Amino acid sequence: MDKFETLRTFLSVAELESFSAAAKRLGLARSTVTTQVQSLERELGLALLNRSTRHVSLTPEGERFFNRASVLVGGLEDLAAEFRQRAGRVAGRLHVQMTESIANTLVLPRLPQFLRTYPDLILRISLSERAPDLAEEGIDIALRLSTQKDSAYRYRRFGQVSFIMTASPAYLTRYGVPRHPNDLRRHRTIDFFDADAGRTIDYVLVKGRERITVPADGVLAVDNTRAGLTCALAGLGIYEDFDFVQRPHLADGKLVRVLPDWKRPGPAVVALYPSGRQNSAPVRTFLRFLDETLGPELRHAAQETSRSA
């Protein structure tokens, strides 16, 4: 298995043309990746890679070795997966990337049972609001809030969320309750700063065929949903976030719906995964877990939100 891991490391470096990117994909230190490839080259007595300060490429001998090694490693992975499945086991490594709001609210609280059911699965979870390149970073499944379908990957949809506006009872007692979206201009709002766009996101509220945009120009802006929720609970202003994030605090009375007749439709909750991973037992198993977890949760959130309107 040490030889197998060394070959996997070499293949990753060659595919990504980078020791650093391969280390990130494999979850190893860069020095470990470098040592493994150097050890393989010494054993073979060949230079497999051309190295420069900015680029890594295969030598002619390295290209031939890469082609043969790809077949061997792929065959061994398929063989191991086949016999694990025959034995009723799901084993291996799985790298899942999620946004923080989905992870902490919907997925991570349900992980204990999943990991008890599949004790041979090694799970790595990355939290990020950005949309990384799955192949470059070795991500098997990316769980996202998205309005667009990415044709580069396979796609699984679990449901749709909505945005709702809330405030703490203390804030509403002090500043009053807005009755119309235009009233937000006279209130304190907790705005969301989109780091990629380099600006705060305006409020777009819809009621029937009426659509009103209110500029996000308050004195407080955050770039993290957990921070925004904390500010709302502290009474710092009116806050807009996903229904499933705010629902528990509506239920215990720490937050109150604001402008309940006005809504902004939210994105779909989707999983993206490379087409080459569709037959992977860990990928199929985790997608089934997400189906069983997210579907009921999103439906329940929508029903609770409608009742609180």
C-alpha cells in the first residue's frame, strides 16, 4: 500500500503540474509529496518530472510511466471498491466542500449516525463560501447554494430556500416595526458584503408582481452569515438570511419576522461532483445521506416559514 500511495501522489503532481496543488488535494504536507516523488525517482533511476520555479511537467520517461501507472492505480482502486461493496462495506476517503450555513445548520448535526453506519469511511469537510475547482482541490462533492447549473459537473438538486428578514424583539421595541420595504431606508440593517463582488448586496423584495429594491447602505456589513445572525440576535439591526438559518431563532422568540408578506426567492441547494466519481461508493452513499437529510429539512423549513408569515 505504501507503493500505491506513492504512485497516487506522483499521478496527482503530474495531473495538477504542481507539488503544492497535489499536497492540497491529497491532504498531505508539501514536503511529504516532494519526498515521495523523489523516492520514486531514485528507485526507478529516472527523472519523471521537469521542475522549475513556476512549473512542473513530465519528462518523456515520466509520460510513459504516468500512462502505465494511471492504468495500474485505477485498476487497483476499482478492484478494492468492488470487493468492499461485495462485503457490504463503504470505505475510502471522501472530500466534501460546503458553505458554512448549510454545514453547521443542516448537515453536521446529522453526521454522527452517518459515521456510525459507515465507520470505514474517512471524511474530510471543507467550509468555504467560494466555488473552488473540484478537480484541482481534490473535492469529491461540493454542496452549494446556487441559481445556476454547472455543466462541467454532475448535478443533484435537494430543494430550494428563501430569504426572510428578521429582527430581535429589543430592536423592534426601540426602533419600531417596518411596514413597507421603503421603511428599511429609515432603519438599521445588517448588510451582507460580497467579497467576490466587492460590494454589499442590495435588498430585493417581491410581493406578487411588485418588486422593490432597497440599497444596502447601512453602517454595519458582514461577510459571514454566522456573524450576521449574531449581530441580529444582539439587537443591532434588521437582518436578511436563509429561512433554514433563522428558523430555530424564530421558534424560540429570539427573532421576529419583519415584512413577512415580502420575500426574496433564494437559490437551490445542489451537490456537484465530477462525472468520473458517479460510480464511487463513498460518493453515492453521501449523496443518499444528503437526500435523506436535506429533503425533509428544507421542506420543514419552508412550512415553518410560511406559518410564521
